[in-house]
Amino acid sequence: MHVRRVPSTSTAAPADAVTGSAWVTSLAVPEGPSRTRVDRVQFAPGARTRWHRHPLGQVLVVTEGTGYVQRRGGPAQLIRPGDTVRVAAGEWHWHGATDTTSLTHLAIEELPADGTPTELGDPAGEGEPAAVPALTRTLLLDQQLPAPRVIDHVEIRRITIAPGEHLGLHVHNGPVFGSIETGSAVYQIEGEPETVLTAGDVFHEPESARIARFDPEGDGVTFLAYFPVGPGETPSLTMLDS
């Protein structure tokens, strides 16, 4: 076993392979009988690969940001943190960031024993239209409430919690819906498993549920919180001792 520390520097992606700015960090290179290469690729907003294909295919694992992936003949698909894309051997495709967000993914590829390289084609949008949808609608959460509520308005708050701060055990007097804007936090409803929320994730805190953790990680967290409010109600948070 060999532990290789993640390099602190990255290199610019080859200009003949990418439109826009992108950076590659090598995480694992073929050693011994293994022919597996793992890279971390970071795309600036609007940056995309050219159409290309790998002799033995490729696996992409999105870790940050939002982007698109498209195979030739199919529609562009939105990808976000946690998504995994398996590209078939010899399949023409492209991937990269949206026009307004960056994208980071791991690229895992088995290299052919005979050294056959990746084949590059036209830039995305040339030769065959990239067909990035002008409008997308993605259902992120469909949450049933336990009982009907009379709602006459919704409060939306942007909340930032600094690194190292811990809310502790608490409850809300109504349901709360949220979406992470930046940073990350460990989230846990008492009695349920912990989960890590990152940018783009959504969450639901049920009314009167005991929230054991909403603790920012090293980079802090900023999120939008949506409070459906009934007549005469004011959203509140109550801290609990245990």
C-alpha cells in the first residue's frame, strides 16, 4: 500500500482538448499491472471538453459545481455533486461546466495496453450541435407534510454559519426547507444517520423534529431557508438541552 498525498498544484488542461479554462490534478497513475488513471478536473464557468472518445471508456464522478455531459446523438444532461457518469468504450461525448457555474469531477480511466490514445473531435457546439437546453427544470425535493397547514406567506432567509460554530440540538415550530448555496454542513435529525450537505443540496426539517446537528465544516456554510408561515405565526427556533 502506498499513500500519495494530493498535489497542491494543478496543470492547465491541453488547449487542444478543452474550450475555455480547465485544470487537471493527477491523483493516480498506472503502476505495475494496473492501467488505471485518476485525475481531478476543474472547469471554469463555460469551459467544456471537445467531443472525444476513450478506447476503454471512462467514469466521471462529480464532486463540486454543476455541469453538462452529452453523448453523440443524445441530449445534454445536467450533472451535479454525487452524480456518476459511465461513458462506454468508443462513445463520442463531451462534458464541462454550465455557462454560469464551475464544475469539478474525478475522471477515472483504464488505459489500453497498446497505448491507443483518446481521440479528439470538434469543439462542443461544432460539427454536431451541443444541444445544451436553454431551460431545464429538475425536481430536487417532493416532500409530503404530515398534516394540512394553512399557509398565507413564505419567509426566505439567507443564513450563514461560520466554521467551528455548532447550533446544537434544536427544533423549529414549523417545517423548514433549505438549499445549500456555498460551503458544507453535517446535518442530522435525531435518531437518523448523519449526512453531509454541499452546494446544490436541498433539505427538509420537519415541524417539531429534533435536529441534532447542522454543523458547518471547515469552509462554513451559507444556505437559503424557506419557512412556510400560517396566519399570525412567526418562524422560531428553540434550543434544547438534550
